[in-house]
Amino acid sequence: MQAQTFELPDGTRTVVKWFGADATPDKGLIAFLPALGVKVDFYSRMAEALAQLGYRVAAIEMRGMGDSSVRDVRRHNFGYNEVLNIDLATVVPALKREAGDKPFLLAGHSLGGQFALLYASQHPGEVNGVILIAGGSNFYGSMPEGAQLKRRVGLGAVHVIARTLGFFPGHKLGFGGKQPMNMMLDWTQEALTGRYKVKGDSTDYDRALGQLDIPVLLLSLSGDALVPKPCADFLARKLRQARVTQVELQAKDYGMESFHHFRWAKKAEPVLERVDAWIRAEVGQRSSAREETPRWPESPPSAPGL
């Protein structure tokens, strides 16, 4: 593993952790985005296993976490706008150049998967595919019926706490880590309404998602209480032109009662095997033929995650 520091246009810094070969192999380069409140180092074992499957992996530290230079989230109030239009807009093109003519994919866990999709919707020419692991909409109405009221009440509490305190003390409340106010207002906006409306950014992301035309994998985990498959279904319905593949891994097939929303990353082989198979089937072949077919084929694949 090697660490690379990126200086960002607003004077802040972040770090990318590299795994795998120094040059991008034929299978391609995967840029990985963590979940809300999770340091990039949490995914080191997963990234190493992915590199062993033949990929180069660039794991991006999110603003305000771990090796990011942003420490005081009350003084540095940021949200989706800064993540998408400063951080990723600086880092992702540099990673794309590292991929050269090999496949370049964005992948993310939970909210990181949403960021990957939102970024791709604005920069579709940079990305050959997007992977969401345990990812989907935060919208309370997409939860199973019996869980909707509890989720709605919890979201309202998060919104009020963030506005009242000027930040969200998730490190004390056991959810999401310590987050700036705008991050949680953007998060609860989508979670309460089912639509993206980003502070400081006039982009209609729901419309852009509907026009995104690249392969997308939504990989859900059975037993995931935070982002069950119906949340992925809701987000998938926004991707009207994307080549969407939805898979729900069944914990019983791997000798478990259920998957955990976070702990899967510590023993990620079941997830990565499915990711690898999807890339080889839906991205690698098409990417290698892109000079002959500038657009993705018109026939979608047959297969229909905070």
C-alpha cells in the first residue's frame, strides 16, 4: 500500500491509498469511496483482496475523515457539493489518467456508492462503470413497511440535531461519525424526500441519474438492516438508461445468518467474487471494444445498498 496526497482547490488536502500493481493491469483501476463516517483504512483488507484479483485499487479518504486535512467540521461546514465538485472533481480525473486505456470504475460502500453515481452522472465520459456495495437510497419510504416510521422519526431527529448544534455528533450517538451540518442536511434531504437537492449546487441530480448510460452494479446484502434491497430498488428506478444489474447476496449461501452493513468489508471475498464476475461480464469486454462501439450497446443485461 502506498499513500498519495492530493492538494485540493480550496486549500484542503486528502489522501488516496493505492493497492496492487504500480501500473494499471488489463482488468483496470477501481476508485473506491468509503461509507459515511468511515475512514479509508477500514477497507484496507478489502482493497488488498481486490488487488489480488487483478485490479489496481485507489481508495479515497473522504473529507473530514482520517488523513483528510479537514478536522474541525463545525468551522469547515461542507456537504455533498464539496465532496462532488471539489474533492472528487480533483481526484477522479487524476485517477482516470492513471488507468490509461484500461477500464476505470468508481465503486463505493453505502453513501460512497451514492457519491460514485452522482459524480458519474455529471462526468459519464470518465467512468466505464459504477459499483454500489450495500448501497441504495436513504429515503425512508423505500424501507420495508414495518421499518418506515422508525426510520422517518430517526431522520427527523438527525436533521434537528444537525441544525441546532451546527454539526452532527454521530461519534457520540453511534451513527455516521462526527459530521458537518451541511453533510447531514444534504443526507436528510434525500432521506426525507427521496430526491437529491444539494446545498450550493443547482444540479438536478435526479434528472442526471435518469440520463446516465453506463453499466451499474447494485450489490445488496441479505440481512443488512441499514440499507436493505428495497432501498437499492428505489435508487435503481432512477437509472432509466443505465445498464443496471441488481444482486442480493444471500448470507445463508456463505454459512451466515445475515450480512452486516459494515463487517462484510473484513471478510469481503463473497462480495468481491461477485464484483469481479460483473466487471468481466459487463465492463471489461465492452471497454476493450470501445473504439469500435463508442456508446454502450442498446440491449441491456437480463439481470435486473447509506
